[in-house]
Amino acid sequence: MTNITELEKDIIEIKERNRRVESDKAWETSWTRRALIFVFTYMVFMIFFVVAHLPKPFVNSLVPAIAFVLSTLSISFLKRIWLKYIYK
């Protein structure tokens, strides 16, 4: 049989895990993360376009960066639909 101290320890561990999960979820949905994704995606494509000598690398790099951010925005919407209709 478990004693009170073991139960208290288990509760503390569960609360710590919940805090980690909540902070991870907050990060996943934050605008800071989305902005960083945009900046890093833009930089990678801009460098590639410059190295590949493609026209207007600074402007053309906006397209994939914006597309990637838009895809991250739509994922939460699609996740809700998936949870509601598919994952039961």
C-alpha cells in the first residue's frame, strides 16, 4: 500500500509535468515562435536564392516564408477538426 508521502511525491511530479506540458503548448502556439519561424525561413531561402543567383532574392524569399507561417497558423484549425471528427 502506498503511503501519504509517496502520494504527495506523485502529485508533485504530476504538477511539474503539467507545468512543462503547459509551457510547451504555450510555446507551440506563441507569436514569438511564429515570428522566429518566419525569420529563419526567410533567411534560409534568401541565402539559397543569393547563392543560386536567382532574381530578386530578398523579395522572392518572402513567398516561402509567408507560406510556411500560414501553414503553421492553419495547423491548429485542422487539429481541432481532426480531434472532433477523427480522433474520438
